Amino acid sequence: MYAEKAVVRVHRDLKVHTWFYPNPASDTTIILVNGSLATSAAFGQTLRYLQPLCNVVLFDQPYSGHSRPHNPSLPLIGKEDEALILLDLIEHFRADQVMSFSWGGVATMLALAQRPARIRRAVVTSFSPILNPHMQDYLSRGRMHLAACDRQAVAMLINDTIGEYLPPLYKRCNFRHVSSLEEHEYSQMLFHVRQVLELDAGQYMSCVRNIDIPLLFINGAWDKYTSADDARCFGELATNARFVRIAHTGHFLELEHKTALQDTRAAVAGFVLGDTAGADRQKLALAG
């Protein structure tokens, strides 16, 4: 699949490696925001079903993947910084939609709260405003392993918790990726975990109050870390929000099995293409 590669200078004079996948038949551009410890490679399945619909932008955060070599002297980057990086990329690529996964939702919500004029709608997957007991336990154990730079323990923790429903092949790939990261990436992740543990639902909800574009929240029915019920708390303030619960699926949604891929793809495609009625029908069909 053809991609235009570029290194874009963004907030704080940081450099971000990007991939632009053009779709000449579409005037819509969507930018995808990674979760923690992930690179743009994690969006492989998502890219395959989005690129036939619109232009797609992927990027690695300055501290990871292909971006890291371009930022030799790198301070720790907070979620507020990541939000500003996202806003710069939205302007650079003239993106009108955004889609985030997991803790990429923090920076995405902070960015959307600034009401970027170009963005018309956003998809937020595997994210909720509540740090429930399952998530608190996961983050607390992760903080301990990250502080010790125990690569294998971090990788095993992810596979045993939020990755519990991943197929064996994906678990092996995930373990290999996470356990081979550089020390600075663990330090960056530890910084994020500490930031997240200091946040509360009220801070997330204050962001949502400022967001007036259509939002689609997608969560797995079996995900006890960012549960679909917890995500619905966003509906109290986001009057233009819709919610989809993907049946028989955990945190990693379309990566977990073929039916989850089909259901997630259908929900995202209907929303990205602006099919409000289709998104509502999909919400009813997948609400089990």
C-alpha cells in the first residue's frame, strides 16, 4: 500500500515521522492516534479498512518508532504536549477526522477540547473516563515494572490483562515488541502512567464539555479495563456522542477475531462516511 513519508516539525521543535496514505476518490482525511507503547504499526488492520474510504495519516510519537532517531535530545512528553502535537498534525495534513485507541484517547480528548476548526467528527476506541479497580490495578503494577525497567514483566502484564483476548500470534508479537523497547520508552510510559493516575473522571469530563462535534465511542463488551458501561459516562456531557459495544471482544477490538474486525469496521465506516442513520443501526445491532 503506497504511502507518502515525511518528517514533520511540530510543537516544541519536535520531529514526527508520518505516513500519508492517499485516496484520490475522497476529500476526507483521518489521522490515527496510537495507544501507549505502540507505534503506527499497531494500526495495520485499521488502515486496511479505512484507506479504501478516505485519506489516512499515521504517525509515531517523537519518543518512539521511526520518529525517535529524529529527536536525539528528548525531554519527557506529557499528554498536553501530545495534544498540541496532534493539533499541529491536523493542520499540516488538513485532517477533518481523528481516531484514537486506548490511552491515545487522553491526548485526543485534550486536543478536541480546543475545538480545532478542521475536525468534523472523531472516533474514540477502548477508552473510558473512569479508572475502575481493574485499570487501577493494571496501572499500579505497570508503574512498578516500568520503574524497574523490567521489560519481560511489562510485556507479560499487558498480555495477561488488556491483551487477555488477543490470539496467540498477536500475543507473541506484542511480547516481542514491548520487551524490546529502549529504556527511554519505558521512562516515557512511566511518566504517562503517573499522569493518568493523577487524573480523575472530572478532568476528562471537563474536556468533553467543550467538544461539540459528533463522537463515536467504541468499546469491547468483555473489556473490563475500559468498559463500555464506563464509557457511557461521556454521554452525560457529550450530547452529540454515540456508543457502540462490540460483542464478545476485549480491549483490542478488531485484532482479537474476525467477527470483531467486521463489526468494528462496520461501525467505524458508517460513522466516518457520515452515515448517522447507519451508525445508529449499528449501535443497536452491536449493543449486546
